[in-house]
Amino acid sequence: MTTHYLVLSALLFAIGGVGVLVRRNAIVVFMCVELMLNACNLAFVTFARQNGSLDGQVIAFFVMIVAAAEVVIGLAIIVTIFRTRRSASVDDASLLKH
Amino acid sequence: MEAAEIASITQHSGGAIGAAWLMIALPLVGAAVLLLGGRRTDKFGHLLGVLMAVASFVVAALAFVQLLGFAPGERRRGVSLFEFIPGLVDKVGLLVDPLSISFCLLITGVGSLIHVYSIGYMAHDPNRRRFFAYLNLFVAAMLLLVLADNYLALFVGWEGVGLASYLLIGFWQHKPSAATAAKKAFIVNRVGDVGLLIAMFTIFATFHSLTFSGVLDRAGDASQGTLTAIGLLLLVGACGKSAQLPLQSWLLDAMEGPTPVSALIHAATMVTAGVYLIVRSGPIFEGTGTAQLVVTIVGVATLLAGAIIGTAKDDIKKALAGSTMSQIGYMVLAAGVGPAGYAFAIAHLITHGFFKADMFLGAGSVMHAMNDEVDMRKYGGLRKVMPITFATFLVGYLAIIGFPLLSGYFTKDGIIETAMEHSAVLGWLAVLGAGITGFYMSRLVFMTFFGKKRWDAKAHPHESPAVMTVPLLLLSIGSIALGAYLILGNRFMIFLSPAVGAPEHLPEFHPFSAPGLATLALVAIGAAFAWLRYGAAEVPATAPRGSFLTTFARRDLYGDALNEALFMRPGQWLTRLAVFFDNRGVDGLVNGLAASIGGSSGRLRRVQTGFVRSYALSIFVGAAVLVGAWFVVGNL
Amino acid sequence: MPWLSTLMGVSVLGALGVTLIRNDKLAKQFTLLVSLIVLALTVTMAVQFSPNGDQWQFQENHSWIPAFGVNYSLAVDGIALVLILLSVILVPIVVLASWHDAEKGKRSVRTYFSLILVLEAMMIGVFAATDVFLFYVFFEAMLIPMYFMIGSYGGPQRAYASVKFLLYSLFGGLLMLVAVIALYSIAGKNTFMLSDLIGTIQDVNTQKWLFLGFFVAFAIKAPLWPFHTWLPDAAAQAPAGAAVLLVGVLDKVGTFGMMRFCLQLFPDAAAYFTPLVIVLAVIGVIYGAIVAIGQTDMMRLIAYTSVSHFGLITLGVFAMTKGNPGAQDAGTGATLYMVNHGFSTGALFLIVGFLIYRRGSKFIPDYGGVQKVAPILAGTFLVAGLSSLSLPGLSTFVSEFMVLAGAYRLHVPATVIATMGVILAAIYILWMYQRTMNGPTAESVKTLPDLNAREKWVVAPLVALLLVFGFYPKPLLDVINPAVKDTLSSVSVTADQAAAAPGVKEGK
Amino acid sequence: MGESITFWVLAVVSVAAALGLVFSRRAVYSALMLGLIMISLAVLYAVQDAPFLAAVQIIVYTGAVMMLFLFVLMLVGVDSGDSLVETIRGQRFWAIVAGIGFAVLLGLGVGNAMLAAPKGLAEATAAGNVPSLAEQIFTRHVFAFEVTSALLITAALGAMVLAHRERAEAKPTQKDMSRARFVAFGKTGKNPASLPGPGTYARHNAIDMPALLPDGTVSPLSVNRVLARHEAAEGTLDPEVARLLRQEAASEREASTLAEQVADTKPTKPLEEPFEETVGDTEPLVEEDVK
């Protein structure tokens, strides 16, 4: 049964990844990242059950905390960028080229 | 007389012979003082130069006297100096023997006279001090050349005289022609030097020694082929220094130098170094008939070529230079014959040193009087205004054409006789050469001193000062008497024999042998023909076009044209090609590589779009590939 | 007393000191003082060197990176000693000669002089290192000061030249690094000490690859044809003083390395590659000379003459391989050639530098008849030029003769061709001299001043050294000969073999 | 069996929602889809013996994180849909290829792995899920836990720093704004009063109908520009209104240049600036769309 959870987790992770790559709205990209993190959490929880150890759940817990912190900072950055550029498109910030 | 073998060397450290290094050191110090002292020494520079040359002559004379005090078999005295290159030439030393001391006397004696003459000749030159410095440098190097007891030290002197020759030919360096001539002389000499260098390598590889004693005493141990190779390579060196075919072309150009230089270096001493080398390396040449044959052929060819060039030159110094080539050809011919010829070669070398120096200085005196005009067509009738110069020149002239009982008569005749015994063809060619000599030397004398005045309006010829005429007089005395003294009774041959060996039968002097008479007859015909053309008839002020032969001779037998076509043009072309190849080919390859890397990086850079999503894509693809790889590897 | 470390320490401290001095003139004087102190110390050390004593003297050995068996290990044999002497003699001369060279540079004057002292320390280190890894470190570190000297104080194309120099050298250096690491791991002795590594690599194929790694680095450094094109650019763009150190000392590391590492560590590979290397060397001799003849830029011309001379040095080094009875002469000659070439080319670069400083042009056609207005300049130029064409009586002749005579014993045709370079040398030197110094005085040089006192002091020691060692090379040869002999024993040619006489046929 | 049903239902829902998240045009929809996924996952956690995590998932993710997302969305503007036209060549293709590849590989890998029967957490959580988890967190992972607290504080501080904007000048009071309006009126004749309301004679939602002036002409000022732009895009804008809007835009432009000149000559009046700026900012938008 755990295999199913893992495959679902992989599927969600891949979809999240594709979303990160194809969407240009920074907020949506961010949501996709969250999706990927959630997919990982699902895998952790599944492995915790599989192995009979709480470690997976502990890690998932920490991932949630870190994800929350990340969202806060990420969204703050997006807001700041939007404020100066009037755009939330990740393609507009292409200074890495230089 | 049985001193056929070369005597062994006795080490020596006393008296004038022990102090033989002073001969070299004195002029060297003179040169150093004059060069380093700069303008401070301008006032007394010429006097110091003369003093050093004369002092050197005194040492040489004392050493000569001391040498005569030994028995003939002990007349080879070695003087050891200092350690040089361990392994190659452990110790450098000097070798004072009859051969080297003869040269020393000639170099310092004639050299001193020319030094004295130069005081007058260069009186008005602002750089007279430097001139004397170079002359002293030359004397030192030349003495090192002849006194060295090994090939390496000889080579040091050999190149030293080359350097002095370069400096002196180019003394009037502001003249492009002089600078070019100097460079040419040095470079052509270098071609010869390469021969000498490789000869030395071969000698060292064969005998593990470069000293004369170590090499020549064991010359018989080496194979015929090796000896031939060494001999031919030495000949190449000799050809370069002595202006023998095919390396003769520099000598005529070298006349750009001041006339005392032409007299000392390019007539009396340096150009004869090749003869010295061949005679000194006698045992090597004697071991190989091939090399000797080539030597004689080169000698005869040059003898004729020089004479032919001499017939067509209107420039008095170039005519004399052609004559020098020709006379050295005689010496080389004699040296190629073997022990029978050595004494004649050296004797002719010495007498030639006197009479040719005499004539060059005489020519210098004439030029001095004629505002440095060298074209004989603008001379004529000078015998009346320059009696001493004329008289001394006449002596030199008679000596060179072999007028009976003068120096040249004895020595040149000896060479012709020896050559005749060796090979009739060579002998008769040498006789022919003597005939041509009679013609061109007579032409020179008639055009210069006889006939009508063809002077420039501005010329006011006058006799030269005593400081110039006294050396002329002394040299002409040598030109008159030296030949008879040396040759009669084989005096010189016996003297030299400890150093170079001697033939089994000493030659006898036949005053009326067939070749001797034939020579005299040909010389007389040549002189008479010259009188008809240039003495009795009017000499045109500009040179007539002349036949093909005249042009041929005037253009130095197309030697320069040949050099130009064979070496200079392709050389320039090769140089340009090489530079092009280096810039475009080698460097171009490197730069091209750099550019292509740069270009592909530029293309690769476009992958860096700056879009975060592109980078994210590559990360994601990378992750996928990693998973795939893990999958593949895990399932292996 | 740790002599070698002291020498390097004094140089480095001096370099630091110079950067602290704000006054340019004071900085120059201080640099000169430091370099003279180093010279004095080196001479004191050299006097204590006993030529017939141990091969390695003044040894210092400290563990540096124990994990890899890397040691800070210094020592000199005769070869290294003379090269260190060459370096420390050239440095004060270069300092004195560069008095005004750095003023037009991008960086401050004191930086230039500080770099010279840093470079001096590196040069001492590279010749004294007996640990292969330490040698590599110095080999690469040496590039840095030189890069800045060319890049910040050079001519108009200095950026191109310095980057080219750096890239070439780094490329070679990286190949060598690979070889060094491979050598370390294949030898498996957990040490980089040269003396422990000699003879450890027995497999010929391994030797060949490692040899190539080292050789290419050294061939670029030396520079051997066809790796030479960085040199003319670098030398022509560098300030004259830097060019002297570059060509005079830095490039010697290449030939020195061939002798010390390529031959000793990989004797079989060296024997295998000898024909190839000798062909390259001979091509270099002739090619360098021909291209030099065609140059119109004096600095480039001298650089190309060095390509020719390095061909001869390489010929000498590789004549040291097995079976050559002239190996001792060739090796000693090659070492001596390195020293003499430093002095000779140094003098030539510096004098041409003086000339260029006066007229502001490097191009030969801009000159003519300088001899008339500046006879001392012309005279010293001629002496330096003659030393470059190996005129007997000047020290370069001794070394060239030894190299050729030694190489001739085994490689006859190659040596004969290389000897032809003698003629070409006369052409490039004398033609340059004729075009610049002889002939009618060009209008633009009529007011050229002759050498001043400072410049005379620069040239005098060089000319004196060339002359003294030209007639009396024994002091140097006595130091070099035993070292070459020791080196040869690693290349398995004994002196006895060398003295044997196969040339003479018994009887006839 | 119950678990199977739950799983399959929630799996289908969450995958569909994930696809919706990725492919929906509007960010708000995406956010809602994300919320749906999170709730589904929370249920799945609960099913898999992780009730505590399920609760945290609901509280932290759907409660806090999702709200944050929505807030930001509102802040940035919900009205414009995201353009789905790809601008980077090959990006979408390769992204999908990589995504499918990744999923397939990972899925195959996990599927092929010979997993033993799950051990279950009964043993590990003998004391109950939350106490066991607490014991783990506060014993073995206490250091990490404390570090996370530092992380959270830092994040909070960081967000404040990032979102905070330093004010360059004093905040304009109502009095200042009123004065500025009248100054503008004095210089350019710009109406200082509030804009006229729309909607005279409207038959439907009249916010896009212009008001009539006393002489019966249309007052372009009464039309919201955003609406006018929409209508212009749809082609339903009244040509008369369009003409007037253009005219108005032109006069406004004139006024703004005038105002700039005023500002140049009297730089001591900073309060005029933001006013004119906004006017100048919106103006070209309208003009382009109307054309």
C-alpha cells in the first residue's frame, strides 16, 4: 500500500516541478514549490509508516516549519519586486545573464 | 738534412719565449686603454698604439733570437698559460716555434710600420684613437691566432681578427657602403668559421684533444675518411678567412676600409691565416690525398680568378685586392702540395706581406695626395710629383711580377716549380697566372704613375710626409732582399722544418729552368701588352664598355651576382616566409584556437538566458537524469 | 644557517618593505639595497659551496603537508647554484636599469619594484626546490609577479601579451601538475622528494607519458619551437627590465627543469624522445634565427634570438642522454649557456631598452647612425650583440662550443645544422647593428644623449662578466662539472663511459 | 479497504488539483487548487498514522500559508490573468518531458522496489502519536528544533525588513492634498472638485455610461478609465465617448507638461509631484487602447 503513496508523491512532485518551469507568475511558481514540498512530506510520512519509525514524521514536521519560513520570505521578496517593477513575472528578472 | 719529422714540443718558461704572452697582452692592453679611456686618450692614443705594436715586435724579435739559440730539434717551445675549459682544452698555452715566430715577426714588424704610417694617414680623422685601438686589437688577435697551441685558442684569435676586420672595414661607419662591406666580410667569414667549428668538433670527437700536439702527432691514427672530412672542413675555414673561391666575395668590398687596414689586414696578415691553418694542420692534409687535391685546385682557381679580376678593375685598391686573392691562391696551392710546398708558401706569404703592404700603402699615399680618389683613370703621371711613393711602389711592383732577383721572383718561382713537380697542369696554370699578374700589375703602375695627367681640377697631388714614406722605404727594402735571403740555400725551409717537416729532398734553386723562363717570358709579354694599352696609348677617362670578358672580370666573375641569386634572394624570401609563417601559422594556430574557444564560449553563453526558469529547467533535467542514472546503475 | 630560506626571506621582506615606502625615489633605493644585500648573501653562500663535496648542499627540510608527503625542502647543487647566482646578479642590475621604467605604468612605481623582489624570491625558490611539489608551486607562483609586471607596466599591447604569457604558462603548468600527481601516485612512496623519486618509475610507457607532461611545460617555458610564440609578444611588450628577468631567468627554468626532472626522473623516456626533441631544438635554432632576421621590432628580434639560443641549450640538455660520450661537455655547456645567455641577452635587452627610452620607438627603421652621437651606447650594444652571436672571447662562445662539441659526438647531422645558426646569428645581429648604429645619422636621433652614469653602471658589470668568463670560465665550470656528473649518473651515463674513446681506429 | 477508498479518491482529487494548479490561468484558482491539495494530503497523513501532522498541515498550510498566498495575490492584483504564452523557446516542451520522465522514473523505481509490508507505527507510537512525536522532537531533535525557532524569528524579521518602505518625505495630509489640487487648478485649470458620477439614463449597470453635462454633452471624466479600456478592447465603447476621452487625454497631457514646467520653476512644491505623476502614468494606456 505504501508504494501507492510513494508513486502519488512522485507524481505530485513532478507536476509541481513542471509548474515551476512553465509558469511565469512568481506567486504561482511559489505555489508549485509548495506543492513539491508537500509531495516530499507525503513521502516522508509514508516512509515513517513503512519503517515503523517516527523519524519521517519529525522530518516532515521540520519541513513544514522551514516551508512556512520560506513562504514568508519568498512572498515578501515578491511583494518588494512587484512594488518596484509592477510585475510578478519571473522572466522580468533576467539580470543573471549579465 | 734529415729533419723531415716534426719536432716534439718542449715546455718552456724563461726569457722572451716564456714571456711570449706579452706579445699578445701588450697590444691588447693598448686597445683596452684606448677604448675604455675614451676621448681622454685622444692626444696620445696613436702614440700608445704604435708603442704597443713596437713593443710587441721587440718581444717577438727577442723570442726569435732566443729560439735561434736552441738546436733545430728543440725549437718548438710550449708556454703554458692558464686552465681554460676542463675536459675540452684543459690548459691554454702558446706555441713558439719557427712557424709561429715567423708570423709573429711579420705581424709585429709590418704591423708596426703600418701603425707608424697610419699616424700620418689618419692624421685628420677625428676618430684616430679608435682606429689605433682597433689596430692594436687586431695585432693581439692575430698573434693569438698564430701563437695558440690548440685549435680552440686559434679559433678565438681567428674570430678576433674577424672582429677587428669588421670594425676596421666599417671604420667609416657613416658610409652605408662601408657598413655593408664590414657586415658582409663578417658574415662570409662566419661561413668559413662554421667549417672550422665543425672541423674542431670532428677533431675532438676523433682525437679527444684540441691541442696541436695531441692531434697532429696522432693524425695517422685516424681513418682516411675522417682525415679527409677534417681537411675539407679546415679548408672551408681557410677559404673564408683567406678569400679563396668560393668565399672570396668579401675581400673586394673590404677595400671600403681605410687603406692601412687594407695593407695590414687584407693583404699582409689576416687573409693569410688560412694558409697558416693549412700549413699548421699539415699532418692532417698529408694523410689524405683528396683534401690536398682540393686544396691545390682551390688555390689555382683562386689564383686565376683573382688575377682576372685584377685586370679589369679601375679602382686601385680593388685591383690590388684582386692581386691579393691571386697571390694567396699561390700560397694555398703551395700549401696543398705538402711539405715540399710549405716553406715556399710561408716564404711567399712573408715576402708578399712586405711588397703588398708596400704597394697598398703606396696606393694609400697616392689616394691621400689625390683627395681620396681611387679611380686610376683619374691618375696618371704621378711619378714626377710623388717620387718616393713611385720608387717604393715600383719596387713592390717588380717584386710581385717576379722580376729577377727581387723577393717575389724567388718565392713565386719556388711555388711554381713545386707545383710543376706535383702536377704539370697545376704548374702551367700557375705560370699562366704569373703572366696575367705581369699584365694587370703593369697596367696599374702605368695608369697611375705614367702617361698624361688625368686629375680632377681640385686635385693637388703632393708627396706624403715622412711618417708615411719611411715605412714605405723600409717595406721596399724587405721587398727587395727578403726573398733571396729566405730561399737561397733553402735557409727558410731548414728553419721551418722542425715545425712543419720537410720534404725528403731539399729542392735546388734552378734560375733557368723551363717553367722559370716561361714565367719570365709570359710576365714580359703581359707587361709589354699593358704598356701598349695603358702606357703608350691614351687612357680614356671613363671606362670603355669592353668585351664580355671585361665585364665578367669587372663584376668579380659574377661572384656577387651568384651569391645574390643563390643565397641572398632566397634568403630574404625565406625570411619573409618564416616571419609570415610565424605570425600567421604558428601564432595564428594558437590565436585561432583561442578565438574558436572564445567563439564557442560566446555561443555557449547564450544558454545563460538569465531566465530563472531556464536554470530551473536544467536543474530539473539534471535531477531527472540523475534519477535515471541511479535507476540504470542500480539495476545493473 | 638556512641560507636559501634567508635569501628568499630577505627578498620577500624587502618586497613588503618597499610597499610601505610612499616616496618613489626612496622605494627604488631601498629595492636596490635589498637586492644588493641578497647578492652579497648569495656570494657569501657560494663561497662556502664546495664543488667537490656533496651533490646537495645547504639542505633545508621541513615537513609542509604531511598528509601528502610534501616537504619544504631546499638545496642546491652546482647547476642550481650558478642559476641562483645569475638571478641575484641580474636583479640589482635590472633594478638600476628600470629606474624610470615604471613611471608610465598603470600601478605605482613602488609596486613594480616590490614585484621585482617577489620575483627574485620565487626565482631562488624554483632553482633551489628539491621537492617536486614545491618546485611546481614556485614554477606557477613565479608567473604572478611577471604577469603584473608585463600587464601593468608594459607597452601598448600589454594586455594581449600578458594574458598570452599567462595562458601558455598555465597550460604547461597544468599538464605538469597532472604529471606531478601521477608521478606521486604511481611511485607510491608518499613523497615528492626528487631524490626519493629518481629511479622509481621503471615502466617505460609510464615514463613516456609522465615525461611528456613535464616536457611540454618546460618546452613552453623554455620556449622550444613550436611553443615559442608567446615569448616575442611578452618580451616586446614587457618593460626592458622585466624582459631581462623573463628571458634571462624565468625561461631558464624550462631548460633547467628538463635537465633536472625530465632527464633524471624518466631516463628511458628521455632517451626515447631524444631524436624528436633534438629535431625540435635544431628547428628552433634555425627557425628562430631566420625569423629574427626578418623582424623590424628590436625587442621582438632579441626575443627570437633567444628562441634560437634556447634551441641550442635544449640540444645540449638532450645530448646528455644515454650513450653519448660527449654528455658531460654538452651538459656542462648547456648549464653554462643558461648563465651566459642570461647575461648576454640581459645586456642586449637593457641596452636596447635604453635606446628605446631615448627615441621612443622600437622599430629599427626609426634609427640610423646612432654610433656617431652615442658611441658608448653603440659600443656596448655591439659587445652585447657579439656575445649573442657567440664571438670567441665572450663567455657565450665557451658554452656554445661545449654544447655543440658535446652534441656532435652522438648527433652529427643535427649538430652540423645547428652550427649553421652561427652564420644566421651574425646576420641578425650585425644587420640590426648596421641599420640602427651605422650609416648616416638619422634626423630624429641627432640629439640622442649617450649613456649616463647610471646606465653605464648597469652595462659595465654585464660586459665585464661576459669578458671575464669568456677567457676564464673555469670558476663556473668547476662548480657545474661535478653537478652535471651527478646528474648524469642518474641518467646512467657514467663519466668513465664518457671518457671512453670510440672514435679513433686502432692502427691504420 | 477503507484506506484504499480514501487513498484512491484523494489521489485522483489531488492529482487533478495539481494539474489545475499548474494549468489554470488565474492565480486565484491556482491558490484554491493548492488549498484543495493540502487538505487532501492532510487527510492522507491522518490515514497514515500521522494525526499530528495532519492537524499541523491544516493549521499551518491551509490556515496560514494559503492565507498569505491569497493576501499577496490580492495585493499584487487579481484582475489580470496570467498569459500562458511561452516566451522561452523549448522551455515548455522540455519541462514537460523532464516532468514526465522524472515521474515515470521515480514511479518505476518506487514501484519496482521490493518493499516489505509496512511495519506500521503502532510500536513507535505506543504512547500515542503526539506524545511520541513530542518526545522525539524535544529529545533527539531538540537542537534542530531550537534552530528552527531562530529560523522563524529571522524569517519574520526578514519579511518585515523586505516589506518595509522607508518614507522619503512627510506623509501628505488632507490639507496638503487640497492645497495641491487648487494650486493645480490655478496653473492649469484642472478641476479641483471630485469627478462627476456616471450613470445618467443608464439602462443597466451604468458604471460604464458617461454622465451628461448640463448642456447635454458627454462628460468623459465620469467614465472609469479601466472600464473604458475594457470596452475599447471589446469594441463596445461608444465612439463619441472615445473621441471625448482622447480629447481629454490630450488636454491632460498638456496639463502635465505645464505642470512639469511649473515644477521646474518652483521646485519648492514637492506635493504637486505625485499628483501629476499619476495622471501622466495612466494616460498613454488609455490612448493606445482606444486606438
